[in-house]
Amino acid sequence: MKHILLLATGGTIASRPTAAGGLAPAITSEELLACVPELADLCAIDAVQLFNLDSTNVGPAQWQEIVRSIRENYAAYDGFVIAHGTDTMAYTAAALSYMIQNSAKPVVLTGSQKSIYNRDTDARNNLYRAFVYAVSEGAWGVQLVFDNKVILGTRARKTRTRSFDAFSSIDYPETAVFRDTRLIPFLRRPAELPPVQFYDQLDPAVFVLRLVPGMRADIIPLLAPHYRAIVLESFGVGGLPGGEQGKMFAELRRWCDSGRLAVFTTQVPHEGCDLAVYEVGRAVGELPGVLEAHDMTPEAVAVKLMWALGQTQDRAEVMRLFETPVEIDII
Ligand code: ASP
């Protein structure tokens, strides 16, 4: 029988109504397991309560705590299931994908849209399926299990705020799907995996700026004292208002001349960006210090930058790390 470690971190799955009327995490890892007694037939389980937070309050410090716990327990278990809030689960999935690379053992995130004590909850189903995937043959790497899908950590995105079918795999097939109780795998663990590699350093000095028509360029110098990298969520396949003659171009050139980094991505949910296509994008794409996010998800872009900035102060090396595909984040 496989041995899995459950890491409980809070989220709706572990929430109860508070006296003030909102939902807040309160249910422990042991209580979660007691709600799904069938798990005992599947595998041996130990549980730790890392923290009990709404995932709106989960960020780099908590990602480091999760990674520390998995690293310490890596040899002792066959896999890991993390119960987590859904709101920032895609960020945590991306973060763990960069901080735990080449893991032959599965690290599976799950959560739910309704508390595990709700009569019509999706929590028991999701928790059970997360364990089914974790003990399955060929399971590997950081994955998110939700509703009937298993999704790679670098490709997951929350695309619905209320439905049980809350997560999508962006521009890539699901790792597996559930048809009723049957798990149907589409992707399996690569035959040759280098040894697992853990990283613990992150630098959160990353700002994401969503462009809107008419936006003033003087926002960019205001950010410079606080951030090493800016992500510009541009339009379509990518461009900068005003093109090469515009004020934004001049500010971005100054930003890059100061040794900072700018990454272009798109507001369009699918198929990524390519600055070389239009005149409004071509020149900015050629500035030293400007990168493109290709077809990475917005969550993966922001977190990969934090991870790359955490490894080195050298901009060229940060750019190299960002451009190198990790766990199928760039297709
Ligand atoms: N606010 C909750 C959280 O992210 C939402 C959920 O878990 O579905 O922790």
C-alpha cells in the first residue's frame, strides 16, 4: 500500500461560517480525512496542518513552507496531497512547479468550491480523486486535481468562480480525466527524469500591469524603486500603445537601461503572444531586457519571474532561466 502525506493549508474545503457571517478556514487535516473514510482502502495516510488560511492570504512565504515540508518528507512518502483554497491555487501550483522540479513523486493540489461539511459539497469528491491520482501508476510532478480533471501545475488556471468545474488546463491537454470513478491518463511520467531538485529562494519584486487603452506612461517610473521586473499584459499577440514613438516606449527603454526586466504577455486567455507580428510590438520586443511570455499562463509568468529573480542578481541569467522551459510551462 502506498504512503501519502496530506498537507492541509485551509481554503473553502476546510471552512466553516464565522460568527460575523463569512466563511473562514477552521477544519483540521484530521477532520478532513475523517469526512472521506474510503481513503483508508486506498493508501496509508499521514497528515500535517501547515497553516489554515484563506488562499487569498497564501503567498511566497507559504509556498516556501510547503516546499520545506515536502523536502523534509520526500524520502518517506510515495506522494503528497495538498488541500488548498481555490482562489490562488493556480499560483501555488505554478510556484511548486518551479520550486520542486523533476519530481517522480506526485505533488497534488486540490480544494473545493464548497466546504466539506456542506450537504452538496464537491470537497469529498475532489479530495478522494486527488488521492486516487496520487497513488496511480505513472503519476508524477506537480498536478492540480479538481472536479473531473488532473491538470499540470504550470498549465492550470481558475476559470470559474462558482461552478464545480472551476479549473481549466490552458492550451495543453489534461494530464488525466475521471470518468465516474475511472481515471483515464493522457500524460504519464517521462521515462527518464533527472533527480528531483528543490529551490527555496524567491524574490517577489514583480509587478503585473494590465494595459488599458489610454493608460498614462508615467506609472512605469513610479514602479522602478520597488520592482525588478514588470509584466505587461498587452493586447492580442502583443504591442505597446504609441509603438516606437510613444511615451510608453521611452519609459520602458529607461526601465530596461536601469537593469530591470520587462515581460510581455497578453490579456487574451489562449494561445500566447508574439511581439514580432505587428509594428506596434516589434521595436519594444528588441529592447535589451524585454522578454515574451510565449504561451505561459499569467500565473506561471509571475511566479517564474519570482523564482528566477530569487536565484541570481544577474539579469542575463534571470532571462536565461525565464526562457528555459520548466515542467511544460512553454510549449
Ligand atoms: N476564498 C477561498 C480560498 O481560496 C476560496 C476557495 O477555497 O474556494 O481559500
